[in-house]
Amino acid sequence: MGRAVEGGGEEREWAAAVGVGRGVGGCFAVERGEERGEGAGGVGAGDRDAVGGLAGHPGDDGPVFREPFGRPAEANGRRNRQGEVWGQRRQPAAFLGEQAGRAFGREGEADGQVVAEAPELVVPAGGGALQRPVGEVGVLLAQKCADEVFGHERSPGVRTVQDEPVAACDGDRMTVNLAAAASFLATHGRLLDRRRFELLFGDGDADAVLAAVAAYRNADGGYGWGLEPDLRAPESQPGGALHAFEVFEDIAPATTPLAVELCDWLESVSLAGGGLPFAFPVADRAGSAPFWTDADPAKFSLQSTAFVASTALRVARHDKAVAEHPWVRAATETCLEAVRRVETQPHAIELSFAIRFLDAAHATRPEAGELLDHLGRFLPPDGIVSVAGGRAGEVLRPLNFSPLPGPARKLFDPAAITAELTRLESQQHDDGGWSVDFASYSPQASLEWRGYATVGAVSVLRANS
């Protein structure tokens, strides 16, 4: 993963590498010269500040972050405007301000040097100029970080000034190609996933995302129509409720009455005590996975109840109406009691959603901590659990159980989480997207899962950066 350099009092020299057009979480995007009215290869104060930052010494306060178009970024890295498009002419200001470590220079220190043999790259070493073609954006990272990001044999797009060793990186940065991910979604993704990705980086708004998810909504207040990609039928389903609540979480701190209306639907179809079956019957099974279409609608499913309740609880953190809804309260009690009764190894997927539920419930239900320990007994030391009935070699990994920092992380070795984040980062394909490792049940689902997985991967990496 791309790493920041730990601060320290001693003076050191820093080499750096530049990946053109590659987003680096927690770092900054260099302004393009032509956006400041300069020609190709021109250099402005914003560039010198950026280059000088990693060429200087650690331990000082960071610079004022600027987005690729030269506009100031808000402290959380989100943008406060609409209407600009993704592409080569725009690098998303993804993780500005989310720094875990800093390596920025003091004012007046040497700040950058042109690499004449690689005009498309900028490598700080102590000078004061930049060269790169019009329309490309350079992003800086420490030399050792570049080795980690691009591998021991650096790609042709990355060079370093010198081979001297540099300070170790602190491990809290993420490096993915966000522009490529956006392009992948533009060519492969559902409108919903494109809108979610746009909102994730501050370029969209809640209304646009809600309009996209509304296409899957039924008059009863539930969601179907393939919102769960392997369940193509139009009928409202618990799987659709899960994905709708994910959207309602995305729009925080905004709220929507659609969330309460979804709770109303859940209350109207739930079993005794607020529990849910795995799925409800469908009229047309085409394109749907048999585990959905063959489910017993009268049988309680901890898996389905937990995956809907956990996302509802995360929405409830910013939506008081959801927090106070009778279905949310009843389903929470039902899930807690069901977890208490687990005495034999659960199915891997059921175990993952039960752990996620307890993580979400922990803030309001103290017993969730003890129950996490209870379920932790069913996890192997490496946190990797085989999926019975899945495709050959299919497993769930630590990030499937605990994708976000929270109480459930106590069940896993921190080194394992770090390794899994690095693994997730490395799984971005050349086309910019991610894939799922489970079977899909229709050509459309195969495509839709990739868009969903791409938004999910970037979101998880960002939350852990």
C-alpha cells in the first residue's frame, strides 16, 4: 500500500517517485500548469509546494491541500461543487486531509528537481521546477512507498531520483487508480454504482443517488428488480432491503423518508419478533440464484435478518426515525438472541453477517461485545473461513467479517487486517475495476457485481486509510 512517512525530529533526506495519473490516498494532487494559465512544463507555487513537501523533512504541519484544478479542498477532502466529469483531465481529490503520517518540508528548504530524461515524471530532489505534459496529473509518494505500491520491479511509469534508502513508510495510506475505477464504472457499472462512487468522493449529491435506487423500489416500500444482482425478480426482498439501506447510509448525514418506509415494509412482512426469512417467493426465477428462489418464506434466517438489521443500525446512527422504528428494535433483539443460541459452527456467510451485526449494534447494546467474543470462537487464527457450497476454493477473509474499523476488529490480528487491505488494493484490474470471487447466476449479475465490488473496495480502502 502507499504509505506516508512517519514524523520525527531528526533531519533526513527524502527521495520520491511520481505516478502520473495515479491517485494516492492521503497525499495530494499536483495542480496542472495549464489550469493556472501556464504552458506545458510550467511550474507554479502549488507545484513547488507539493514537490518540496516530500523532498523536505518530516514532523511539520502539512501544507494547504489543493485539488487538481487548483481549488482549495475542504478538510475532509470532499468537494463542494457539482458538474465536473471524470477522465484523464481530472484526478479525483480522493483522500485529501486523511493523513495518518506526514512528510512535508519546511518553508525555504530545497523543493524539487526536473528529471530531464523523463519529462512525464516529476521527482523532487532539490531544485525548483516541474515538467509534465498538458492534461496529466502527477501524484507524489515516498520512494519506498513506490516500491510497495508498484512492486519490487517498478513499472515503466515510475522512477526515483536515487537508490539511497529512505525512511520506512507508516502503512496507513491507500494507493489505487481512482480515475481508472471511475472509467470502469462509466463503461461497466450500473447508474446506481456510478452515483454512489460519485457521492463517495464529494462530486454527487444525495438526491441523485436516491433517484438511482428508486428505480428498484416497489409500491409496498420494499426493493427488488435485481437490486440484489443474483435475485432478478421484481418482488421486494430482504436482499433488496440490504442494498437500499447501504445507499441510505451512503447519504449521511442526509436522511430520507424512504428509509422509514422500508422499515415499515420490513415490519409488515417479518416473522414473529421481527425476524426475516432468507427470501420471499418469486413468480419468475429466471436469472436468480437457487438459494434465493428455493428459500422457505416461513423459516427464520439469522443471515438475512442480520444483514438487513446491521445496515439499518448504521443508518440509525444519523437517522433518528430509523433508530426509533419498532422493526429495527425488534429485529435487533431477535438477532441478539439468535446469536446467543449459536453453539455449532455457523455457515461462513451467516457468521460474517452476524459479526457485522454485532459490530453495528455495539454502540447501543453493550452485550454485543461479549457476543462478539462468543462468535470469535468459530474463527480460525488467520480469520479465513471456507464457504460451504461455494465455488472451489471460495473463502471469506477478515475484511468480509470486519470491513470497517470497529469493535469486531478485536477478533483479528492487526497484521492480518493490514495484509488483507494490501491484498484488496492489489486486486484492482487493469480495466480499473474489482471482481467478486463467487459465482454469479446471470450475465447481467456478473457485470453488476463488478461495479458493486469496485465501489465497495474503494470505500473499504478509504475507510481504513
